[in-house]
Amino acid sequence: MKMTAEREIAATPQEVWAALLDPEVLKACVPGCQEMSGSAEDGFEATVVQKVGPVKATFKGGVTLTDMVVPEHVTITGEGKGGAAGFAKGGADVRLTPSETGTTLSYDVEAKVGGKLAQLGSRIIDGFAKKMADQFFERFQQAVEGPGEEAVDADPDATSDEKKKGWLKRLVS
Amino acid sequence: MPKDSGIGASPKRREDVRFLTGKGQYTDDINIHGQAYAHFLRSEVAHGTINGIDTSAAASMPGVVQILTAKDFEGVGGVPCGWQVTDRHGEAMQEPKHPVLAEGKVRHVGDPIAMVIADTLEQARDAAEAIDVDITELEPVMDMKAAIKDGATKVHDDLISNLCYDWGFVEENREAVDEAIKSAAHVTTLELVNNRLVANPMEPRVAVGDYAPGTDDYTLYTTSQNPHVIRLLMGAFVLGIPEHKLRVVAPDVGGGFGAKIYHYAEEAACTFAAKQCGRPVKWTSSRSEAFISDAHGRDHVTKIELALDADHKFTAIRTDTYANMGAYLSTFAPSIPTWLHGTLMAGNYTTPLIYVNVKAVFTNTTPVDAYRGAGRPEATFQLERVIDKAARELGVDPADLRRKNFIKPDQFPYATPVAVEYDTGDYDATLDKGMEMIDAAGFEARAAESKAKGKLRGLGIAHFIEACGIAPSNLVGQLGARAGLYESATVRVNATGSISVMTGSHSHGQGHETSYPQVVAEMLGIDESMIDIVHGDTSKTPMGMGTYGSRSIAVGGSAMVRATEKIINKAKKIAAHLLEASEADIELKDGAFSVAGTDKSVAWGDVTLAAYVPHNYPLEDIEPGLEETAFYDPSNFTYPAGAYICEVEVDPETGKVDVLKFVAADDFGNVINPMIVYGQVHGGVAQGIGQALLENCAYDENGQLLSGSYMDYTMPRADDLPMFDVDHSCVTPCTHNPLGVKGCGEAGAIGTPPAIVNGVIDALHRAGHTHVSHIDMPLTPARVWAAMNG
């Protein structure tokens, strides 16, 4: 499946870029991410727990960043193996362009699933992938900007003081 | 008055008592002391190179007994193909190796890579997750036409291409057919897809392998339609075990529909592993595994042209088909689109010139083989659809166009231009009967009622012929079969007169335990309850070929008749001795032997007792005992035929199709048990409606199976089906078998799909959607709506 979308982020392209390459930010933003290690240069190792329709599985896999043009473009590709549940893999072409309010982040995402995930979940995989992408970029936007007053906080354990800052700013402060 | 016993009666199915009370003994009910459980790690990608398989972590996990991969099967043969097709240039088909476990490459989602054997199934599954398989994905070969273009990625690197064979039939007619089409008054052309199906028997496949080191005997318990065929293929071609050291048992089997004919890798793997690990090894397929490892059915892409003269007589048929073989050749796969398909392209009609071209293609999908009907539904569908289209184009009644071209009763035996000779039939009779049953005269009034409700009603007509009981062996040998196609029966009369009949055919839902005794009881004049049928065990039954292709009663029943005739002949000799009369004067009636024209008689039980307690017995002339075996090799196929007619209603708002009425008027020749025949037709029609409206096996472009569960693979349910009106009162008995029977198992699945599609097209045309000449199956609401609004 394929999808394309864009999102306005109230931060400079440099700030957005830094966040994109930060494993802690990625860990916080990837829905269901349990572990994330590595670096932008060497690639990341990730463990993600997700439920796709009737199939719940722990996916272990790698994420690599290629075609990096600071701070304009990066291609993120990843593949996760879910054991008996099958596999998921995909890529996102992410482009950052300066805008009046900060940065326009646009992305083309392509996702594939295989094995039992495809057998059981093909009918719902498009909706699932869209939800995953939406959640990721929603969280990513919050991480970069800090939550707006209306925003739902994805990290209920955080102290109220911390909530005022974006996750990125917390991490770098 | 209907009979209450013997041929033509409808005793209730005796096997149903155990099936319906949970007392059946299916393969999964068989548990052997000390057995271990197998789980197969299967490929998740459609096509890839195996760089390495690391089983070290898995091997040390709790309960793991052994892990087998391709290297453990070095020295073992591949899974064999049972039919070699010769192409139109006289060359043998391309036949790739089919290793038991994937060797070097994986070629479809579900291709087994490793076999994990553990103390429990859960442990085997857990360990399989710990196996690290390093695979480099390759481009999957999915589209048949693209697959045989130059430079296409190959499924099998050692083959010349993905083309298994390019078959022409009858090749000598090719140019004459081309000429006839060029010079025809009218040519109707239709392109269509015969959708890929998954058989989905209620019971998934199971295999239990056992090995006795003390005697070097192997036993395989398996969900098979033909245990002797499995013994032959697995023993001779895969594992190198001679027949006397290999017993194959197929006990109660819960449905087959073709998918349990074939020898599967899992059977060989479990048998092989039982010796390797010193324990019985059991594998039970999950439903998810069944979707990716049971052979699929159909999957043809076809263009058919029908030429007619000015008088609307059919003058020629040319048909080009791409037939999907999947990734490997399943046991009988090559024969399905060729000899079981091309030979039926004459249908019920006098078309003098026919040319059939079939290109069989390897793709990165699960292997495809026979599914209920097997080639004959594909032939019937294209023929009955193109005739319907021709009738619409010519503005003539589709029933009349069929009648005009039917082979007439006085033309039998009728040699078709596609190499078969129909022995008998009366197609006008079945079509007339079907039209009467559907009340065709009242159709317009019902169509008006539907219209008043905002619905579109259509009348769908199809007439089919099939060839059952594929035979004779010497002919099928010439056509490429690597097996004989006779059937066997042993009639063992016991001392007290009860009888065990051992048949080489196999019941997996057909009701053999009920209908076979009706035949033997009728011949001997004794009660059916004195007769039991034994099947499904190579150690108990004579070598037989099993059950598929609607062959049991026509071939297996005939063998039983021949064996029973031998019993009668010998019993008459014994009776003559006991009655001190001439053998020629002995008559058998109602279970007693009498001397013609006298009141002297001796009961069945007295004769059978004398055979085993031969105190007063002609020992100098005949041996003691009363047991006879016969092998029956038919001289021809049988040719059931019938009219399948339906009324459908299309909802123009949604495109949903409802089947309101469905009638089947079949000529099955003589019928042994009408109730069982009704049931066979009902089941076949349900599967035919499933194919026409609901079922579709779908892959994505990456070779992932999208319809891998019942959430997405739509099986027909009771509320999708109308009440069926089924008749088999039109009877032209088969002329060449002793029972005059033809076979009924596949008829419903053959005749139904074109009837349904013809009905929907009729409904759309009546409503003015005349631009819709065809919709590919399944006719889902989305497809019908799109066609109407396209």
C-alpha cells in the first residue's frame, strides 16, 4: 500500500531534522516501540509490539536512513520480522521544506506485509498502516513542538513541568 | 413404490451414525504412544534465495527432538509428478525438481523450509520461531502471460523458462479450425478468467509417520483419497521403501474435493522423520497452513472463439488457455488443463472442428491441481458462456441454440473431434426436464414481479457433459499417466455368510459404506446389514487407485460386481454339490440357491458354511473358501450430462446477486442410492455457487496470499443458497459398465458456475445493460455494480 501526506511543524527544518535522526525521539514516536538503539549513520535496531487485526506480534528489525540531504530529505526504510506472524517492511520518503510557520514535512510511505499478516490482515492493512503513520507523525510533531493545549499527551508518566516542553527539547535540555 | 433395499433404494448412510455422534476415527484421532509433533517452518516470501538456515538456537530449545532441513533429505527423491504431458512439438513438459523441503530457493508463500519435531506442538512452534533463515528476496513471478516472455525471472533456474508446456489438441486440426473461423458467418469471442479456488475440506490434512525398527516396517496414516497411490509415489519415488514394508492408512477422511489426491511433502517428511528420530511423528495442518499448502484449483485465463454458420450451427471452436501450475507440479497437475479439459471442449454439441491450446505456466504461487470437476468445469464454463454470448449476439433463445447443436440420441456412440467417444446420452431430455422444473414458462411473470420490487431477474441456462472414471489404463498411459486407472474389489464371504468387501476406492464423504453393500446385496439377494465395506488401508485392501473424478461407482462398483459374479459362480458349484444337481440348473434368488423347476433349495448360509467347513464338498473340483478378487479396467469414460438452470435476482443499487431458484436435471445413468446422489449434487451446486459468486483465491503482486482465512476467502453459507430442485429421472444407462452407472460427484461443481453467470448477464441485459457481455467470477456485488455502471 502507498500513501502520501504532509504536516506543518512549528520548528525550523534543522530542529525537525535533528529529531528525525534521534533514536530516543524515534522510540517515543513509533507506536508500540519497546526498544530503539543505534544511530543515523549505522542504522537503528528496533523492537515494536503491534496488533494488526487478529495478529499480535513482536517485530524485531532494522531501520536504515539513506539519501540524506541535510536538512531537506531522507529515505527511511525498515523491515521487521514478527516470527510466526510474518513480516512487515516499508519505506518513507520524507521531505522538509521551510514554511511560514516553520517546516512542512511531507512524506510518501510504502508498506508491505507478508506471511500470516498478509493472509489474515490484508483487508485491514491499509487502514492500519495509515493509522501507524498518522500516529507516528502526530507524536513526532508533538515531540518537536511540545504539546499544544488541546493535544493529547502520549506520555502520562511525564511530570507537568516536562509536559510544557516538547520531547525533543526535554531530551536535548 | 420405491424400493427399500438394494439398487435404487435410499437407505440412510450408515457411516453417518459415527460421523454425527463424534465417533469417527479421523487421522488426527490417531495417536501413537511416544509420538512427537512436527511443525513446518514455511516461507513468508513468494520467491527468494536461501543463503543459510541457522537452527542452532532452535535445536537447544525445550522439547526439541530434531530439526530437519533440505540437507537432511539429500539422497531422498523429490515429490513426484504423476502425469507427463507432451507438448504440441512432441517434447516432454518441463518438469522441475520438487524437493521435500525447500532447497536453495523458496518458490511460494508456504513452501516448507524446515521441519521442527518436538515433544509437543507448542514446543515445535516456539522452536520454529527461533530458526534464523537468511533469504534474499527475488522478484516474484505472478502474471502468467508476463512469466513466459523472454527475459522473465524464472521460478526454476534450471528450466529453460516458466513455460511447463505448450499443448495443442488436436494439433492436426489447428489449420482447419483457423480456416473455419475465418470463413464463418458469425464468430463469438469471449475472454474470461476461471478463478483460483481453495478446496477447503472440513478436515485439514494430517500425517502420522511410524517406523518399527524390529521389522523395518513403515506406516503412514494420512488424510488421503487414495492410500495405494500415496504408497506407490512415496515408497517408489521419494523414500525408496518397497510396498511390502510400507503401509498407508487413510481412515475416516473429512472431505477431499481433489485436494487430498496428491502426495504431499509433509507425508514423506513425517514418514522419513519417524525413522530418523526413532519416534512416531505427527503433523496436523492448521487452517492457515491449508490455505498455503493444499493444492489450489482452477486458475485459467482463457480466450474462446465459437464459429457458427448462417443456420447457427457450430462450425468450429478455438480456445487458448493459460493454466497456472503454481511453483511446482502437483501430482496430477499437468493432466488437468489438458486431457481433462481439452477432451471436453465438444460439450454436448456437434461442433466438427475444435482446437485447444493450453500453455501451462510456473508462478510463485501454491501448486494448482484438480479441484472438484478438475478441468471439466473450466471447459464447460467457457463453452456454456460463449454459447450464451453467441445467442445474445444473434438474438436467438439460448436454449434453442443449444438444442439446435445438441448431439441427438440416434447419433450415439458419438466420436467428438477431441478424441473421446460418448457412448450414450439424451441432452434434449435433460434440457427439457430442467426447463420444466424451473417453470421457464412462468419466468416472465416472475421477472415482472422482481421488476416491481426494483430488482432485475435473470434466467441462467447451462448444459454440461463430463467424463468420469478416467480410463482405460492403456489409453491413459499413452496420454502420459504414470499410473493405471483400474479399480479393485475383494469380496470375502465369511463362514456364516456375512461379507467383508475390500475396495481400492476410498470414501471421504461419498457414502460408500452404504451404497456399495446395496450393489452386492442386490446381486446375492441377502440383507445389506450382512455386508461391510473395508477401505483406506493398503494392508487390508487390494491395490486400487482411490477416489476422484467421480469414479467410485463406475469403476470401483464395477470391480465389485465382477468379484461378486465370481463368488456367485463358485457358490453355485457348492450349491450344486449340496443339492446333488447340475450347476447349470442352480438359480440364486432372495439369498437361496434352488434347482430350477424343483422345490429343492439350500440357503446362502449353508453354502458359505460348506465352503469353510468342507466336510461335504467337491474338494476334487474346487478349493475351499469363498473369497474373490476382481480388477476392473473400464473400456471408456462414462459421460454424465445435465441441465443446470437458475433464476437470479440482481439488486441494481448494490450489485448483489441472489440465487432464487436452482434446478439440476442430470442423466447419471442408473442410480444406486438416490438420496446419496441428491446429496452429491447439492454439495457440488453449493461449491459451484461458491465459485460463481463468492470464492476467490487472491494474491498480491508480491506473491502474498491475501485470502488466507475465512475472513477474506468467502465460503458459501446456507443463506447464500436457495433450496435446490434436483432430478435424475432422465436415464440413458452407461453402455460399457455392468451397472450402467456414470458417476455424480462432480456434476454440480461443473454445471453450476456457467448457469449462475449466464443468469446474471441475462438479468442485466433484460434491464438494458446490454454493454455487459461478461463478468469474471466471483460475481461479487462490487464487480456486478461496476459492470452495470461501467
